[in-house]
Amino acid sequence: MNSPVEDRLREALTEAGATLDAGTLRPLQASTPRRRADFRLLAVAGVTVALAGAATVAALTAPGDTQRAVTADPPAGGKEAEVAIFLCPRSSKSPDCREGAATGSQARALQDTMRAQPEVIEVRFEDQAAAYKNFRQDYADNEGVLKAVKVTDMVVSFRLKLKPGTDVERLLDKAKAIGGVMAGLSAQSYEEVGAGKPLSQEISVFLCGAKSSLESCGAVISRGATEGDTTMEKEGKGITAAQRDNVKDTIEKMPGVQSVAYESQEEAFEHFRRSYASNNALIQATKVTDMPTSFRLQMRPDADWDATVQKLRRVPGVAQVVNQRCLAVRAALSARYGIDRPDRKLCAPK
């Protein structure tokens, strides 16, 4: 079992878009033969520089895990912040919603509890109809997203306006104690990541590192009876030189690729170090060898991005392929509305 400090370091590195395999972090306590794999993996790899300075809003996944919204960063700089508490819908598979949809009594208790907190300025309820209306306005110029989301996909929520310096983690604990809360609080900071606009014309291809915890790199993960209860039985292997050459050759032969560049561990760490220079604890907990190597692809705008991503995910030695074109879109959609859709629906070729 990981210690709370170790778990928080893993989450912080992943939330920061540190582009590393969380399984490579050195344990803060004695290791055991069967390592728990309940930590979040590098689902948001590749956003270290692009999202530097913005509140963390990303979709995180782990083996057997479901979509979760990320806890908001505390309001800083004397500025009020707005966060959301998403209530469990009937269809949710989140471990937080094992008892089913939030009840009316839970919703009322949540509203009363939040209104009683001195740091909460305002509490308002947003039903599916209101959420869908706002969603249509936010994504009026993004036809792919509008087609991918229906009114019944909306998650009802309470929207909280908070005083500067609010301890968001404390509010999260209070909300979860009531029950019926799906993933707790999520930063409503989609404006800070471009309101769902594409980050760049880029696909990031992350390569397998030594002792990887990813199944795509050969790790063997066993799943328990409850969702999210997973154990790593066997570590994966790092990419070989021959496999790396094959990945590069495969990329260069793809018609939609405009250019490709290789990023070493040293280069990745330097990007990470510069972006989070103010977070000394995070930097001290990370080494150059924790960083992944990767290929960065500049794509032609009319290329079939999803076909490229799907093909590269099947190449031996590839840990994960991230479509940067969709990353901000998915982050903003998760942050503002608590829902997720696959890249192929949100970012289909025009």
C-alpha cells in the first residue's frame, strides 16, 4: 500500500502533466513483492509546458479506473474562484458512485453544508438543461464536440464561488462525507486552458521506460473485485534500440505527419524543471530518469489524427500516444461539465 505522501507525489506529478510513468517513482517506504497499482498513470502526458501556470484540469485514468475530474488548485493571488461539485448520475461507473445516483436528501445536505462554510460566497444548482445550454454556448464553434455530447450526458452539479485562499481539499472531504458526489470538486478553469481550444498541431508518442507499470509496455496487472482495485504482478520493459528505430521509421512513413522530433529524458526534465521551478518539492521528488523519451509529431491539419494515434499505439515499445489537439478540449470538458469523450469523437478529422 502506498503512503499518503507517496500517493500525493504521484498525483502531483501526473496532474502537472509531467509526462512520466508514475510507476517509476521510488517508493517512500519498504517495497513489497506485489505492488499496488492504484495510482494514476500518465494519461495527461505531454502538457508540462502547454499548461504551465494554469490550474490543473485533466482527465486521469489508471488500470480499471473510470473518468474522474481533478481536484481544483486553491484560489491564489487574491482572486475568487469557482469550482463544481458533480453529483453521481444513474449511469456512473465511478467508484465514488457505487451506491447509485445521488439522492434528493444527499443533494439538500450537500447544499446546506456548503452554504454553511464561511469561505463559500455562493452556492447555485445547475441541472442538466442549464448545463447543456451553457455547454452549447461554450462549444458553439466546435461541431465535433457538439455532436459527441447530448443533454442526457450532462452531470448535475453545485457551483461554488470561493473566497481567495480557500482550502479546497477540506471542502472536498466535507462533500465526500455526505455521499452521492462523483469525483468531488473540479476546477472550473476551462478559460485558463483556452476554453477547450486545441493546444497545437501535435501528437506525442511516449516510449516505454524501464520497469514500466503500463500494460502497453508488458506490465501484468491483476484486477480485484472492486473497481480501481488493481495490483501490478509484473513490471513492463523499456523500449529497445531496435524498437525505437522501428517507431521512428513507422512515423516517418505516415502520410499525415509533417515533421517528427525526438525528445530525450534530459530535454523532458529540463522542460519540466523550467515549468515548475516554483515547486521545489515536486522537482526534488523527480529525477531525469523518471522522465519518458518521446517522439513529437507535427501533423497536417487535414490528416486523420485518430488513425495515426490508433496505429502508433499498436507499435511495440510505445507506452502511450497523446493527441495534443484534443487534450485541452477534453480537459476543459471534464473541468466544466464532469464528462469525458474519446478523442475519436471529439477530434474527428474535418
